[in-house]
Amino acid sequence: MNDLLRDTLAERADSTEPPVLDLDGIVASGNQRITRRRALGVLGGAVATAAVAVGGAAVLRPRHERPQPARTAPFAQRRVTFALGNQIHYGDEVIPVAPHKVTAFVQTDAGFAFLDAGNAIHVVDRSGVRSLGKSAWELTADFRGNLIGWVEGFDDHYESVVYDVAASRELVRTAVGNEIPPNVSLVFRSRVIAIDGGTAYFDTVHGPYRWDIRTNRGELLAKVGTNAVRAVAAGQIVYQQPLEQRPPAVSLAIAETVSAKTAARFTGQQAYLSPTAAYLATQPNDARPGPRPLWADLHVVNTKSSMPVTLPHSTYFSYYFGQWIDDETCTIAAEHTAQMGMVDLLVVNARAGTTKVAVPRFTQQGFSKTPPRTASFALPTGRPIIDLG
């Protein structure tokens, strides 16, 4: 080869562009082949490596770097739920708690916490029942997660508690705000109002506290009496208006802070906010109020517009709130007007304004003969249904 021919070939070789490689397609094709081989069991349990040669380079994809699927909490799904005697009915699943009788209960992602007839606290999941060795008069739980709360009473003080059901340990225990002065009239006992994410709201003798669970520190929201704040969700607080009054205080306001200037917009005693505070359900403390003023009914309202959700009052005599299944759907137990004492469990879509029967005639309403006169069934509010009369 002479010099002229050599130079010509070299020039053409330098000016030629390499073919365009579809790297994404090559990698995807390699991954598909690996997936097929794994599915057939060719690689067994060995560590698989995908190597794609591109100009002498290799892209390695070790098996241990693949993202692991997230574990689903066993009770994360909210279903139509109620308790009868020594059984919790969780959708179509029945969870036994014998020999205990459920008087009040709440749901967490890890299991249910309940009170028995002696107010002792227990936790139940699919593996069985365990006692916490504590007692309370009601329970509180966040809409999501594994945290519950309660208040324990002692001779001269109360203690507010936050407990992790999954980890089986207390995260908070404090007597702050709950030193009982001598000769004080405690019409309403202290309670854990709500657990809202990483924040707990404690109702104390000296007023409501907002408590940071992680740092175990709190702040007083307002110098008001017990039971002034009724519910909290998504940072929105439902409280009575005026702030200081004798029971029954039934005019309620909602805001991010407790203020005497906020206008009252709702009526009721017990209050249950949906997870994002889009809707509010209210009802009386008494399962059998005598004279029935407007506030003695169960109400479901839109918190922005204050528009009520219509319930089938011609069919049912009385209602008992159950739980928020999601941000716009709740369950309500309803006692038949024509068949006094017979109870249906309803599902109410607050946004659509629709009601359907989820569990027809699931029990015959009744109350215990001795005080406190608790109902024959329980709903996952954390409170027993009581006939105060």
C-alpha cells in the first residue's frame, strides 16, 4: 500500500461516525431476559448480575440493589367495623377476644386496642390478646399508624399516655396540667383528645395541651376548662363556643387555634373530624337523651360550607357514630323507628350525600342493668355508648 492510499483510508475512517446505540433498549431487553430466567428458576437463589457490553464497559445490576416491596401493616385498611360481646367484626373477619367483653375500642395499623367491662386495656391482633396492665375510661387513636392514647387516674393527679401498639412501648407519660387541686369539681375528666400525626392533644385540668410526641414536650393551647376542645385532625381544632360555660356546651367552632373570637358553626357534644378535617360528625354524650333538641341528634356536616348531610330520619330513631373509613366516608349505627332496638350499620358518603346499609340488623340494642349503662355493642370511637338516664 503506497502513502497516498494509506492516507486516504485513514481520513475516511476518521470521518465515519459510530452507529447510534439504543442504550435504554439494550438495558430493558437485558432486564426482560433476566426476569424470564428468574421466573423459570434457572438462576435459583444465586445472585444475578446483568452485564451489558457497550464499547467495552459493563453495567452491573446486583440483585441486592433492587427495591424491596413495602410491608403492608396487617390492619391498615379501614373497614366496616363493630364489636359484639367478645368479638370484633372487622369487615368479614371476626376477631375473638374471649373471655373479655369489648365495651370500647379503637383501630391501629397493627391491631385493635379495647377496654373490657372493668376498663382494663388490652390489645388484640390475629395472634391473640395481650393485656397492657393499665386501665382507662376511654381510648384515642390516630386515623393512621400505631399510636393510641389514654389517661390514667391517681389519687391526686392524672397522667396522659401515648402508646405504640406495634412496638409495645409507651412514648409519652406525663402529669403536666393534671395535678388535681383540692375540692375541685371535675365534671369532665381529663382525656387524650386526639393524636394527629406526631402531635398529641391532651385535655387536662388546667386546659388543653399540644404535645410533640418525638421531643416529649408540650404547650398550653388556652386557659380553659376541661372538655372545651372536642376534636383535632389535620391541625384543625374543634372547640366549644363560648370557651367557658356549664355543660351541656353544644355550640362548636373550628380553627387552627383556640380563640374566643371564632364564630360557632356546628352543634353537638362529641365531635369526630374526618382525616383532613373536610367533614365533621357530632352527637350527644347520652345514648338516650330525653327531650330531643336539635343538638341531641347526630349531624354530619361539611366544615367549609357548614352544609349538613341528609340522613334517613324517617327510617331510624337514633344514630351512633362509628368511624371515618376515609376522608369522606363514615359508618353510623342506626336504630330502626318501626322496630325499636333493632340496629343497622350504615355507610355514609358525606360528599355524595348517600347512605347505604352495610350490615342489616346486626344487633338488638340493649343496655347493661347496672351503671354505667353501656350498650350491647361498641363502635371504634374509643368511647363506650352509655345511657346516662
